[in-house]
Amino acid sequence: MSIKIKGIKGKDFIIKDDDNLCKKLCMLIEGRCTIGVLEALKKYRYTEQRYYQLSNAFEKNGSEALIDKKRGPDKQTVRTKETINQIIRLRFLDPLASAAVIAQKLNQLGYKVSIRSVERTITEYGLQKKLIR
């Protein structure tokens, strides 16, 4: 579903529904300059709180602040590159050591890591024990 902004000479400006930057910017412009905040909120399907968040962000940083950011954490908090390297190192030093033993050794070395994080790393890097039949 697209959004239409009525033009003065019968020409409409159409905003595609997936163009979030344009929608946010047009909502702010229409909210302040033409149809008012409440009408803009209904038209663009945003909450009043979100409108003012976007408005404040726009005032501080311009249209750059309206661009959608990547969601989620910026980095892995527990399994840092150094922790992963230590897990791999300990696995190669003792291939028969379980994830619990590796986690315990890492905790003794000062790395805060859970057994599940060690298991995930072992699985992701293909370091599982090979069973002999």
C-alpha cells in the first residue's frame, strides 16, 4: 500500500510503503507544515511518541537520523574473538575434554563463558568428537 501526498495542480506525490526514510521525512514535513501532527500520525501509521522521537532526532542530526539502523546487539558479548580462539585452542590441546571442562578452564583463566557458549562454538567450528565404530 502506498501513501499519496496531494499536489496543488492535480499531481500527486506517491511514497512506496517500503521506503521508510521517505515516509518518515514526509510525515515530519506534513505534520509540521500542512496537515498537522494528528492527521500525519493517522496517515503514516506512527504513534505520537515515535513521531516526536523522529522529530527530535531529525532536529539534532538531520535526515541521517531517520535511516533505519541494523537491529540487535553490535557485538557478541560473551563469545568474543579472543574467547572463541581460547575455546578452539583448548579443544585442540585436549580433544577428549567436554564442553563443561573447557568452560571451567576458561572461567579459571578469567573468561566469563557458559557451557552452552562453548558447545555452540564447538558446533559452529566443527570441533565435535569423532565417534569410532
